Amino acid sequence: MKKMKKKHLAITLSKLRGFQNPKVELEQYRTPGSVAAELLWLAHSLGDIEGKTVADFGAGTGVLAAGACLLGAEKVYAVEIDRDALKIARENIGSLQLENCIELVCSDVSNFTTTVDAVIMNPPFGSQNPHADRPFLLKAFEVSNTVYSIHLAKPEVRRFIDAFSGEHGFRITHRIPVEFELPAQFFFHRKRLEKILVDIYRFENQKRKRYMFRI
Ligand code: SAH
């Protein structure tokens, strides 16, 4: 398949279906196409997508998983706890004919045990259940040496992420602030469209050798 340019990727991903009845307690808001494209393009440019095995944690509607396949990932595990969300992911993946690249895994991320080249994720931000992002980070650091994730760009969140990644042997190689548009899908959002600031992170295992020779 011919690979896409960043802008085209953002447009393609933003056309995918969103959550039908988003569940507040699971913090179901889809990753906007532009934010997904930003994360995926960074990962792709650093050689973390093409030909790689990837896991999308909290895959929801499948936006990140689909994007990784469009950029040449060999295989993507889309791990999601909610069956209703996975139905939409299946539809989205079918609409792009990516069935052969993506395996849908209906599971709590904590129960996922397959080692992968990279994890990409937009976990719950923890605005409903404080620290809901912890099991995601913990599992990502367990199954991969390279992790991409999205978190709120707030000083206290940044401090937490700095400390938590360091404690688990990971260093932050990139932190890119971007705008994230939240649709007014939850009753407590008063504005029709709310813009928040988030950080896209790339973490790398500190023990990972910078240069590896492959046979
Ligand atoms: N990246 C997705 C969804 C992000 S919202 C998209 O763009 O559509 C976060 C997702 O994490 C939700 O779909 C929610 O159902 C899922 N989730 C929350 N807790 C989870 C857990 N413990 N294990 C797996 N998925 C979980």
C-alpha cells in the first residue's frame, strides 16, 4: 500500500466513526485525527512503526491502530476493555481494509502480556478516576522498550510522568504539546467544543542500546 503523508493521514483518521454512546467512567473520547497523526508521524519518523509489531492500549474506536497500519506497521494489537467500542473499531478498520494488520483484543490492558516493538496509546487522562493512566503506563513499560502516550499538559501531570517513568527505568525523549479538541459529548462539558492542551510523549527504556547490530 502506498504510504500516506501526514496531512492526508490526519484527514483519513478524522473521518473515522467516533464513540456512539461514550462511557464517562471509561473516559471515552476519541483521539482527534490531527493529534493521532502527530503522534504517529513522530513514531514513524523515528523508525518505530514501519515493519514493527505495535500495541494500541485503550484502542477505543481504533484511530491509532488504524493509523499505525496505514504507515506500514506489520501487526497491531488493539487492546480495549469495552466491547461496544471494539464494534466501532471493527467497523473503522473494515472501512480502511486493514483487517489483516490489526488484531482486536478485548481485555483490560493489565492482562495483556505480549512483547511488542512499540506501544502507542491515548489512555484515560484520569479526570474521572485519578491515576487511571497508571496501569496503562505500567503495562506499556513492561511489554515494550518504546512507548508513545498522551497526557494532560498540566504541571502536576508533567511532574508525575517525569517521576513515574524514571522510577520504571524509562527516559522521556520527546514531549510535544498539542491542542486536543474534546467534543461536548459529556453532559458536564458546557462549551460545544472544548480545547485542551495535551503532551505527546515518547519514552525509551534507559537500558536500550542506542545502536544495535542486526544480523
Ligand atoms: N484511542 C482511542 C480511545 C481513547 S479513550 C480512540 O481514539 O478512540 C481511552 C480508551 O481506553 C477508552 O476506549 C476506554 O474504554 C479504554 N479503557 C479504559 N480503561 C481501560 C483498561 N483498563 N483496559 C483497556 N482499555 C481501557
